[in-house]
Amino acid sequence: MDPSERVDLHGMNAGLYEQLVQTVVDYAIYMLDLNGCIVSWNAGAERIKGYRAEEVIGRHFSLFFSEQDCSDGRPATLVSQALSKGRAQDEGWRVRKDGTRFWALVVLDVVRSREGEIIGLAKITRDITDRREAALQLDAMRAQLFQSQKLEALGQLTGAWPTTSTTCSPSSSTRPGWRSTAPIHNVPGACSSIFSMPASAAAR
């Protein structure tokens, strides 16, 4: 196989790879240059973020971050980490073209030339908003279950107190015309007599 045939084969493989990337719609797959500007765009990126290729190519990928994240320098930090370590991963809120937010799982990998030189960054973004909401709901259910278990344990603990019958001292139950009735149970240390109406009043 002569060199020209090798070049044609390489070009064909590159074309097939591009077709493969464009058929993926569940992931936003695109490339950034070394400064973080967008140089390619796939159908998944358009579906998830809402921008067409002509609207974003050449713009900085901080376009998809919140104002607070941009103020904190988060986009630049991710690019720096990817260039220094070969990969960067992040999870957080991203902003669509229409202003709505989605929870994104993001990976940036360096792209190297045949000579090993870094020529850009491959960025893959997945919308995991539904998964995050499901996890939050599960955490809330677990918290409710834990609280109910604590209340049940507390109820069992209080129910295990010894059952005692106590009466008031003679000095507190000898008021003229009053008589004591059945004692209160399960109230340790408390005066448990219940006083009824005077007998003279009941007779009327």
C-alpha cells in the first residue's frame, strides 16, 4: 500500500468517526481549542444545550456556565486541570440557550497529534438531571425513614418505663368535701390522684 492509499484510508476512518459522533444524541460531544473555544459540535450537543453549530463554533465554552461559575473562574480551572493532568471531570449546573438549567456530568480529555503534542480538548457532557432528582428523592425518603425509626425507638423506650401507682400524700388529699378517685398509672414521680367533685355537690 503506497502512502497516498494510507492517507485515503485515514481520511475514510476520520469520516466514519465523525459520522459516529454525529449519530450520538444522548451526549454532547465536541472539541475545544487550547483556549477553551469550541471548534466542533454534534447533534447531541445541539439537543442538550439548544444551540446550533453555527451559533457556538468559535465561542468560548464558558457560554454554558452560570454567571457565578464564570465569576469563580470555573471554566478556566477545568481547562487548566485537563491540560496539566490529561483529564478533568466536573458535575454541576449548566445553562441552555433558553436559560433553563440542567445538571451535567462533564469530562474533558486532551487530544494529541501523532507526535504527542496537545492540540485540543475533547469534551463530553451528559444531562443527568433526572438521575440527580431521583437521588435527592431517595435521600429524602431515607431521612424520613430514619426519623420515623427514631420516633418508634423513643416510643418503645418510654413504654418500657415501670408501671407504678402513686397517690398524693394525706396532706394534699384531705381537703374537706373532696375524695380521691383511681390513681394515674405510668407517670413516675408525679402525684397521680384525680379529684372528683365534692360529694355534697354530687348529691344535689
